[in-house]
Amino acid sequence: MALEDTPRSQSESSPSLLNAIAAWPVRVLFTILDVPLRGLQRLLGIRAMPYIFILPNLAFFGLFVVVPLFINFAFSVTGGTNLYLDERPFVGLEQYGFLFDCGNYLDPTTCREDRFWHGVFNTFTFVFFQVSLIVLFSLITALILNREIRGRGFFRAAFFFPVLLSPVVVALIWKWILLRDGVLNAFLVSVGLDPILYFVSPAWSMFWAIFVSVWAHMGFYTLILLAGLQAIPPDLYEAAEMDGTKRERVFFRITLPLLWPNMLVVIVLALIKAVQIFDEVFVLTGGGPGTATQFIVQYIYTTGFSNQVQNFGLAAAASVVLGVVLFVLTLLQLAASRRKDEA
Amino acid sequence: MKNKLQMTLAMGVAALGLMAGNALAETELRMTWYNDGIEGEVMRGILDKFEADNPDIKVTLDVVPYKAILESLPVQLAAGEGPDIARVTDLGGLSKYYMDLTPYISDPAYWEANFGPFLKWLRQPGDTSSISGFMTQLTVTGPYVNKTLFEQAEVDMPGEGATWDDWAKASKEVADKLDIPIPMAWDRSGHRVAGPAISMGAKMFDADGEPALVDDGLKLMATKLYDWHQDGTMAKELWGSVSGSQYLGANEDFANAKVVMYMSGSWQIPQFADKIGDAFDWWAVPAPCGPAACTGMPGGASLVALKTSKHPEEVGKLMDYLSSEDVLAEFYGKTLFIPGHLGLAAKGIDFATDDPRAKHALSTFSAAVPSISPIAFDLQGYVNNRVMFNALISRLGEAIVGELTLDQAFDRMTQDVEQQIAEKKRGG
């Protein structure tokens, strides 16, 4: 080997050497697994092998998602305050009966579990406004960030940053801003206005619950829509420009239809997340004033854990009802995306 | 060289083995604790002395937020997990998880003599003899006022025998004159309302000893609280800003001189002595009167041994030490807590403070103990008292913000108590 060849040879062989070192444990593992897997394949046939490979993940999913679902349903048909199922009396659908025992479903005060129904209506209101606003603002932000603007990278990071924060941190920061002596009221007073007691007003509390949630999460959905926008072929826009098509027409005839799959993902994800809202609002408003911002998940938590009499059965029944709602939403998403694929 | 290496390795392994051996011989006890003031530091100092005298026992003090004591600890205990010892305030509600220390303590008679009246708060219905723990403090609810504000506003403080209406009126006058945001504040807690409700004639129990939360006395006090929130005497931000039975204290607002009169209790003394100091005159005043009494609610926190412990003998040894007169005298003296030890209460405690405000508060609350109503004692010892407190505060909060009328709130309180106790009787 010529001396002048040595450095290049060394540099060429270094990555190979590193790769070989990194690959060694994987090779050893595959060698160990090869024998039993070949045996399994001989036994079960090659068609069964994909299921064997996803079995560990399925087992994990089953243990931590499916089994608790069944346990939760079992809790929902039992009563008492014991934690262990075998110590709880079977009560059938009584807990569901308590939840749906209402004189008028549109008036929670006529219901036995009035707080559950307050939670239902509050969640519905929250979901309607929060999802609409999050889709709208995410779309606007994605459209702006898709353009060649100065500091685009910085703004993309800045809009995504709140997504990385813990919901408790987000809620605490906003709570401090909105308190009687907070920054916002200090500003209002400085410009000659009276301070506003936001957390004493049901309307303001709901407004800020929605605002904080949109602020904290829109970065995530903006990224999804931005990815969708960037996947739209630029030739279409060039062709439209050559045709002299107006901007609004371009948006509604080209951008929106091609962005629709991403929009659907955003809408469904936002819907599912919004129905499960709890941590941010619990820290921000505590569910108050009264029950104005108490949502379904807080009702479940309070009923099952924070009351002195921990009514696991009733809380489980409420969470089954919530689960059914989320399941229906998921089915709607599957149906909508299937229809789109067929189209 | 090889021999030296082998020797070094062998010595290292032996040392590791010795350490492991020591660790194995040492018993670790876990104590779950929360703080009102500085008592965690004081307890840690006492535990260090215990460990020095008992090198085979190590005690870990897990300091958690009060909310964790109320919400997380019961779930842990229900799951069969939990510490060896815990400081709790739901004395009767958690009683099914307490360990009977009688076989493991050196002198049960000492416990009966000095903690007797409070031991029954820790017992399940029907149990007349178990010993599970002792009071880390006896507390009494009662009001504090910002005396400096009264002086600045030139408003006389109501005297002995004054009613809640007298104090509400005076506090509002001071607040209006000095532009103080909150004339009167109460901790958002049913326990705080119970004493004044009993003063108004509330009986809390029916003739059979079953809970009967809503009666004329309670309605009278609840209506006052409702009216005070509507006319600005009390700020809706505290009681009206959260839902359910969530606890909110107004101690920070009082310490920041935003409150003229603050209804809380004796456990705030060490915190106020530390945080307020002499910034203004924080003054404990006697419980205002109603037609039936001038009472606060007794209460306190108890250090209890738990059935989840795997080291009952060591727990007994530790509890014997912590409950001894000398150790408790040191604890109460440094923490400025009213003693829950009858012998020490009679002898008096040398409280570690020169603060005249703290001394006055301690003597005011101590003097209030004899006038605590028997109904208040019974309520404090009732195993489901938190069900009643939570129903009271949550529904009253909804009425205050206008979601319910007062009558609807009273109906819901009764319903909530009945439903929860019925659920509890079903099993557990």
C-alpha cells in the first residue's frame, strides 16, 4: 500500500469501521433471534410473520390501553368506594342511570348529576370555539410562514415554542398575567381603564380558557398545515399566475382543496384533544367561576379522586360516555378520509 | 502487579459488600408531611436527633403539597401503597388505614392521658381503644384583622361579644376609607364556615346522630356569606373563581395587606410571624358571636401510623419518641402551634418568639378552646365531616356566582351529602 494512499484509505475505512462497530450489537441480536424466528416461520408460515413482529407493540398497547378500557367499564357497573373490583358491589347500569337522570336535558339544574351536564355543555362550547379558532389561526399562520418573509425560521420556531411547554406552566403564566394585580390589569390601569376581574366572570373565564388553549397548541397544527402547503406543486400557482387568476380564487380553487387532507387531520386531532381538555383550564380557572369552565374530564377527576367519597363507579361511567363520544369522532374521521381517498 | 490488582479488586468488593450489608441492616421509614409554616424544618431536626440515637433506623421526610395529602394519599392508601407515617387532616376519613400502635408503644396509658380526647377523632365508629397517632397541632379557627388599617382609618374595632355583622360593617368601613380591595376574606373551606354556622344555631346532626347539614342556623350563616359577596364585603375572586370544593386560602392576600379581616385559624401564626413580622399589626380577635355561641371549629393535623407500613416496631419506636413530652415541647415551641398534648397545654409552652403579635394570637386562640361548642367537637370527630364541608362550600360557591339560587344550593347540599354517604355505605 503506497504511503500517499494511506490517509484516503484511512478516511474511507473509518466510517466503515464505525458502521461495523455500531452494527455489531444489532448483528448479534439478529443472529440470536434468527434461530427461533426461522423456527416460527416454519411452524406458522410466512404470512403469519408480520403479526409476530408487531406482537410486542400490540402487547404493550393491549396492556396499557385495551385492558384499562375493560377495567374501566367494569368499574362503571359497580358501586361503593373500594378500589379493588372484587370488593365492589355490582350495580348494573345504575351509574349510567344517575348520569342521565334529568328532568330536562337542556337544563342541568334539573339533572341529578348537574355538574356532569354543566361539563357536557361547557365542553361543547369550548370545542366549538376552540377548534374553529385553532384551525383558522393555524391556517393563517401557515399561509404567512409559507411565504418568503424575513426571519421565517425564527417565526416558525416562535410559533411552535408554546407547544413544547408544559400545560401547567402555560396556565400559570397566563394566570399571573390575568390576575387582579397581573400585568394585563396593570396595563389597563396605566391607560386609564379599570381593572377587570376575569376569573369572576363566566364569559371572560371561558374566553381566556379558549384563548390560552389556542395559543398553546396552534403551533403544532400550523406545522401540519405548513407541510401540506409545501407539498402543493408550485406549477399550479405558476399556471394560475400566467392565467391572471385572482389571489382569492387561487386560494379557494387551488390551495384549499389540495390542503384539505391536512385540514381534516387538523380538525379531527383538534376536536379529539379539545374534548379531553383538563390540565390547562384546571390550573388557569379551576373550573370556575362556579362551574362555568368545568369540563367533562374535570368532572371525572373530581368525582373519582378529589371528593372525600371517591365515587370510582360514577367517574368510570362518565369516562365511558366520553370514550364513546371520542370513538364516534374517530369513526367520522375515518369515514371522511376514506371518502376523500375514493374521490 | 497482578496480585496487587487482585488485592485492590477484592478489597473494593468487600467494601461494597460491607456497605450493602449496612444498608440491609438499616430500616428506612418514610414519613409523608406537608407544611403550613416551618414545621418541616423543625421535624427534620428532631428526626436527625432520633436517627443519631437510633442508627439502625433512617427516616425520610417526604414534604408534599397539602393538596397531595388530601387527594393523592387516600388513593395510595386505597391501593395498599403508602408511607409508614403521614401527617393528615382528614382524621376520621382516613381512619380505616391507621395502624393500631398499642402493641408497639412503650406506655399506652401515657397516650390516653395526654392525647385522650383527640384519639377518638382517629378511631373508626365502634372503636374505643386503638391508638394510631397524636396531634402535631391542635387548631382553632378564628379571625385575624389588620389592626394597623383600623388605626389608619380611625375606625374602632368591635369589642368582646361582637357579631359577624359588626365585624363585616367595620371591615367594609375601613376598606372604603383606605381603598383596600378586600374588606373581608375567608378561606374557601367548609371547615371555616362550620364554626360561625354553629354560632348561628346550626346543629349539624339530627336526633339520631346522622348528618343534617342544612337547618335554620346554617341557612342564616350561608345567607350572610352570600349577601357579603353581593355587596362587596367579600371578594368573589376567592370563593367564586374556582369550582367544586377546591381549597383556596386568603393568607397571601392578608399578608400583603389587601384584606382587612381574614377568617382562618391558629395554624397561620408561624407563617404570619415569618412573612409579615412587624410590617403591620396582624391581630387575632375572638370568634364573633351568633345567637347560639361564639365558637370556632377545632381541628388540627395528626401524625398517624399507617397499616401499609412493613416496620410496625420501628414505627412504634419513632412515634414513642416523637410523642414524648420533651420532644413535643420543642416541636410546639418552635412551630408556634397550639399543643395537642393535654399535659403540655396545662404546663404551658415556651414559644420561641418575641413577636408580640404572635404571642397575642397564641393566647387568643388558646383562650378560645374552652368556648368551642360541643357540636363543633362532634363535627370534627365525625368520619364523614369532609363530605358535609365539601357539599357546603361547593354549592354555596355556585350560588354566589349566580348559577344556583340559595334555595337550590341548600337542596343540592342536602342531596350531595345523602348521595355520597349512601355510596360510601354500599361498600368501603
